[in-house]
Amino acid sequence: MPEPTPLSSAASPSASSTEFSPSAFSTAVVSWFAVAARDLPWRRPGFTAWGTLVSEFMLQQTPVVRVVPRLAEWLARWPTPASLAASPAGDAVRAWQSLGYPRRALNLHACAVAITSRFGGEVPRDVPSLLSLPGVGDYTARAVAVFAYGDRHPVVDTNIRRVIARAVDGAPDAAAPNARRDLPAMAALLPPSDADAARFNAGMMELGALVCTARAPRCSSCPVADLCAWRAAAYPSAPVARRPVQKKYEGSDRQARGIVLGVLRASDDPVPHTALAEALPDPARLGRALAGLLADGLLVTPAADLYALP
């Protein structure tokens, strides 16, 4: 539930006027971001486009606190796409460690190979070229173009969709993602300066991550509280949807895959089936894990009953 704050015509212009000001909104977000932004590696001057791309891959479904140390290790070892492309894909999977969804490591390695062979070792700048890279979707392509190169594009993630839904539309939460709706909605809010547009994109993400959160928005600390349509409407609620019950990790096939990958990461040589069976004694779970990892390209079989990272 949000922290209620008093509504009055003096404190809440949106309560007395139906006209929303994109300029006032973007100015408030950019000004707030200038003082409230977290000090994160990818926001520091001189951070490379390659570093930005790596960080975006790592941040997919992984908390910032887990990404920051792994990102530093990764860029110290592979500071350029060419340096990663020169290493076996298995090294990328091994270095991914606890970031989860190791398929991302393979995609990032494939990106490095493509950037080295097709773009002279430089991360491309334009969105279509970025979209041609393995594992790069619309969000990641726009994020790299904006945050690495300062180009003007709307960037929309879950946090931004939620802020727009509440502040602009007066809804308690965002609807399902829809690029045809979400991108124009964000584009309409971008300030005229390209530099401010990049700051606004980042600021909207930060606002959704730190203040306008999904479960406990801190409205009393929000820089756009006086412009928020949801607040002006006295926080209308929506029916609470039942979340699907997430399967327990313990005993799951995800855990089984993690056990197998853990054994393979710990060995520089191919691992026999018997060693994997010792680590995962359930034959059915081991079989499903091996089949899935082989299908995803996360392991190879250099000889009968031997398994290794690619």
C-alpha cells in the first residue's frame, strides 16, 4: 500500500487540473535523479559500451547487488568483445557462476563473437544492428543505444511501465507489456535534450526501483507526487490477481541443472557420468538435467559417458 499524503489544490496540481504536463514531469524526474541516483558502475563516466551490454545481460532477472561484483570480475577478465570471443564458450558459462539462467552466458559469448567478426570489435550503436546480435531484444538494444551512446530512444522496462501507469494513467499498476503502447507513452514524456532524455530514461527506472515500487510505494518521497494521477484519484485499487505458486527450488529440475553445472565448472577436464550420478543420485532428475543442458548448448559430450562445458 502507498504511504498516503494529504491532497489539496496547493499540494497537488493534478487534483485541480486535468492537464498533465510532460515537461514538468520529466524535469522533476531528471532533477531527482541527479541527487538520488545510486552509484552504479554502468553510470560512471568512461564506462564502455561493451560494459553496458554485459551489465544489461547480467541484470536480466538478477538483482543489482549480485551483478555488481560479478560484472567487475567479468570486465577485468574480458574487457573487450574480442577478448571474450577468443575464449571458449565454456569459460563464459563457468564465470557466470551464481547469476542464474546460464543460457545468458552463452548468448553473451555469441554476442562477443558477432561483434568481433561483424562490427570490428566495437559494440554497434544503432538499434537495428544491436537487435541483430544473439540474445539482444528490444529493451537491451535501446538500453545500450541510450545509456552507452546517449542516443534518443524511449526505454521501457517493468519499473518504467509501472510509473507511467500510476503517474500518467492513474492506474494502480501496469498492464501486460505492449511495445506498441509502451514505447509511444514513454516517448511522449522524453525531454527535448538528448542528454536529458537519457537521464530521464535512467531516472524513471530508478524511480520505479526505489520509490514507486510494486508492493510498497513511498509516495511521500516521490518527486512527482504532486503530478501523479493515481495519487490525485486517492489511490484506486485493482482486483488482486492470484500469483501462480512458484515451484520450490529444492528438488526441482532447475536445482538438478545447477548441480550438474556446478560439477562441470569445478573440473577442467570432462566429467564421467558416474561422477555426475554421485552428485545427483536420482537417475530421472539427472537424465532430465543432462537432456535439457545438452539441448540448450550448455554442455557437450566429447566422448561416450563424458560431459563438459562447451
